[in-house]
Amino acid sequence: MSTGATRSEIEHATEILRSGGLVAFPTETVYGLGASADIDHAVHSIFEVKRRPQSHPVIVHTHDVSTAQQYAAEWNAHAVTLAAQFWPGPLTLVVPRNPNRASVAAGGLATIGLRIPDHPVALDLLRSLGSGVAAPSANRFGSVSPTTAEHVWDDLGDDVELILDGGPCRSGVESTIVECIDEPKILRLGGISDGEIAEVLGLDGVAIGGTTSAPGTLAKHYSPRARVLVLEHADHIDRLAEGGDVRVIGMHEDVTMSPHVILAAQTVEEYAHGLYAALRSADDEGAGLILAVLPKGEGLARTVRDRLQRAAAP
Ligand code: TXA
Ligand code: MG
């Protein structure tokens, strides 16, 4: 499997985007389903392929800050600091939108989500196009985000003209979304922790949550077909795993003794990296129940807990 794309693949992908088509591409978080942010019908077709409600806003990806700023009406001091510190990287900034740009991508909102991803294939593609690419995660609405090109193919198949293969995503969970309007607010936990955001901004803390129509903030999201049961600790895991067709995921020290283990992470980074692939493989094997022991601690552990709790929501 390659981790780069050839020049001719990038040129082909750029042509597809320019003519209003869809290209799936790797980022360091998850794979995106991209369309030119400046072609309304192209962005509409993202919603059709994902089977996602039209009113849900999509992140616009760019290769540099000045291109991102073309989509914004305001760029406050917090946005300046966060972009300088974390871009390219797993951070999305929500800022007031330039009213003349990307209204469909923004789901008609007066704000826009912007991100520079940290992946060579994504950056090559964005640089080659020279303007914004609207891209949600490249999965059907409500299902688990794809972290390999195969996952994208399994979900979307021929509905997307081209899938650029950049290998497995490094981080494996979606970007942290920070609203930079007045006081900064974290709208979705992700690859960068609330502590890191607060520290860089010189604040004691940053509010988490807030009002948004973000699908990643719906309780039921990121869900496999199998039922997910989250556990605070592994004490009764063997008894819970008796009988049915069960798979177990967790930190190595919690789950290593248990049969049916499909993910035993040595670090929380490894947990995040393998999480979605593990949920998908449990489904592929037809498992009925996934027992997930929650990782402890702050930072990325909190993001993994967030995704598991959403996957387990009834
Ligand atoms: O890591 C990521 O963020 C990946 C990669 C492909 O960049 N993208 C991703 O996109 O996770 P998606 O569409 O699956 O989730 C984007 C989230 C949604 O919850 C959406 O509602 C929120 O970002 N969002 C986008 N624009 C917004 C806006 N203007 N205001 C509030 N939330 C916004
Ligand atoms: Mg998504």
C-alpha cells in the first residue's frame, strides 16, 4: 500500500474536482469525501452520496492559511494563534463565513469550518487545486469513519469517481473543532486535547460543547451495526463475553487476558488509531456485541471515550 500519490493521480483528482466530481482522499485523521467548495452542485452531491441531511455543514480544507482566510469574514486573535500552532493538523476552526463563499458547504450557516490537514496526499491535492475542498468523512451518514482506502471503498464503492490511497490514517479520530467567535469553544473533541488548546491560548480552560447542528455531536453517531457496550473497567469482562458472538477492545492491560480481543492498545494513540478499524472488523465478522473498555486519563483518552460513548448510544 502506498502512502503517496503519483503526479498523474493528483492531476487526475484535480481535474475531477474542477469538473464538479467527487474524490476521496486521505488525511491524518480519517478519509474525506471531497468536492470543490466553490461548485454548489458538487457539494450537493456529497450529501447525496453520504445520504446526509443537506443542512449539515461540511469542513472546507485548504493547503494554506491565506486560502482558508478567503472563506472567512473574520479571523480573530484566537484563530491566528491556533492556526499558527496546529496547522497543518487535526484542528478545524469555525469562524464567521465570507458571505460570498461556500454557502452550500456551510449548510447555509453564517459560519464556516476550515482545516489544513497534515497528510502529503491531501496537501498535494489541495495545492494543485489551489482552492477549498469541502469534505466530510468518507462514510455513509451515521456509520463509522473510514481510516483506510478499503473502508471508503466498502462504504461508497462506485459512488465516488476516485479514491486516493494514502495508507492507514495516522491519528484515526476526527479533528478537534474549535469555534473562534468571541470566546473560543470546543464543538467536538478530537486529535488535539482541550488542555493543549487552552495552553496555547493562554487560558485556564476552554468550554466544551455548545450549540451546533454538527452531526458529530449527535448522541448516536460513529456506530457499527453490532451493539456496543462500554465498560469503565475490565473486572467482569469474561462473564459478559460468555455465550454470544462477542469482540473485545481496550487498553492492553485491561483486555489482554480476555478471549475475543481484537484491539489491545499499548498506548491511547494506538487505541485511537485502531478504534474505527476494530469496530468495522467486528461488523465484518458478524459480531453481535462489542465490549469496549474505556481508556483512562485526559487528552486523547477523552476523545476515545467520547467516540465510544456515541457508538454505544441507543
Ligand atoms: O478530521 C476531520 O475533521 C475529518 C477530515 C476529513 O477532515 N472530517 C470530518 O468531517 O470529520 P465530518 O463532516 O464528518 O464532520 C465535520 C463536523 C460536523 O460535526 C459538522 O457539523 C461540523 O464539523 N461543522 C462543519 N462546519 C461547521 C460550522 N460552520 N459550524 C459548526 N460545526 C461545523
Ligand atoms: Mg463524519
